[in-house]
Amino acid sequence: MKILFGINLIQFQMIKKILLELTHFTIILVLLALMQHQDLLDSPLIRLEQMQTDGNFLHPFLWAFGVYFIVLVFRLIVNSIMRVIRKR
């Protein structure tokens, strides 16, 4: 069954899941950045210039990935438990 631009239903569902997970990662990234650096709300350009001079562009993504991974494992455990409960 073709939906749009030659993408079938299974591919569409997978794209939807990937976009949902990217949204979760982006939300975690923004929340962590705002919690760790409150000055991002006041003067984001100064913070970005400081990141550029220090050369630490990667650390926000590493922190966000770590938290995302922990949340992902928690979600998988909860989903597994819910499946077992529903089968009973």
C-alpha cells in the first residue's frame, strides 16, 4: 500500500517513531542546557561565543545522550512490565 512519495505504511510508522525519539532527545537537550546554564535565557550569544572559544561543542550532546539513554531504558522496562500485566 503506497501512501506518499512511494513510502509504504511500515516505513511511515518507522519515520514517525524516529521523529518522536528525535523530539524526545531535543527536549532533553534543551532542558539540560537551560538547567545547567541559566544565562542562556539572558544572553545566548555570549554563551555560544564562550563555547566557541573553549571548543566544547560536543559535551552538551554527550550529556543529553546519557540522560536520553537512561530514560530510554526506563521506558523499555516500564513497557515490558505493562505487556506482561496486559497478557494476564
